[in-house]
Amino acid sequence: MKKIWFAMMSIMLAFSTSAVQFTEGKQYIQLKNSFTNEPQVLEFFSFYCSHCYQFEQVYHISNKIKKALPTDIKITKYHVDFLGPLGKQLTQAWSVAIALEVEDKVSPLIFDALQKIHTVQTSEDIRSIFIKAGVNAEKYDSAWNSFVVKLLVEQQKKAAADLQLRGVPAMFINGKYMIKNDGLDMSSMDAYTKQFADVVEFLLTQS
């Protein structure tokens, strides 16, 4: 009886494993050239992008994916500068946020200011958001003009160029796979979010 039980469990585990397999070309694309050899989840976004706003602020997909990831893997978020009149300034501001480790504080405020209340027209408006988030004005100004922030700006631009990025939101796994949003289960937001996280988890295990 015990042998039969173990055999049934083996079959169930095998079925469970195969059930989470995904297909190249459907849920993800394998890139021709690898961007990095290190395990990573790299997300590109723009504060001007309405889909990015929903992805981050309405459905909180990044946070749900983050919870499903192994503890040693984090999501790195890069801002693109090719959207909107202040795209370059917002990429620099995002670099300031990374340098000061205040991404979670300023991101919702910048998204709301651009997507909901439309109060960002100048670089000074962006600066005001950081101050509203609790960042010291002098600290912000110092970071804005720092060598570290300049490096971060170039790092984000180079990554987008190396991956030949054309649109956002976009997520890349291990520098060699890109998630295909249109290939995921769209039957409900819960199904979409779960499958997105499952695909990320699956691709992290691929060599």
C-alpha cells in the first residue's frame, strides 16, 4: 500500500512540474545575445506610461512578483528616457531615488503627479515631489549633480540600448529572456499576475 501511495505521489509531482512549464515564443522570448550572466530580474518603465502606472500602482504586479522570488533575487527597475517631454529629467530623478534608496517613497507620488493630477511640468516640480516624500532639499540637489547619479543614468540608457528596448513596461530575466505580456493568461487580473510571477520564477531556473 505504501509503495502504491509513493507511486501516486510521484505521478502527481511530475504532473505538477510539467504544469508550470512555459513555451518560448508564447509566454517569453529568448534573446539572441545575453545581456548578463547573472541571475536578475530587470524591469523597464516610464512614469509617462499609463500601462506602467497600472502595472505598478493599480495591480501592484511588481510587488506580487517580488514576494514570489527567491530572497537572493531582487527586481531592478530602470526608467527609460525616450517617453515624454521630461523623460531625461525623470530618468535622472529616478537615478537620484536609487542613489538615496527612496524608490518606494517617490515612485507612487511621481506616478500620481503625472498620471492622475498632471502637476509635473518642470524639473522643479520633480524636485518638489522628492521633498514632499521627505528627502532633504540639499541632499537631493547634491545627489542630482553627483557622479554616482550620472553613472546610474548612463547605466540605464546603456541597458535599454543593449536590449534594443522599444516599449514599456518590459521585464527581462537573467539578461536573456523577455516576458511576453500578450502571451499570458488574460482571463482575470489575478490569473495574469499569478502567471506573470510563475513565468519569472520558471525563467530564473533556466540556464
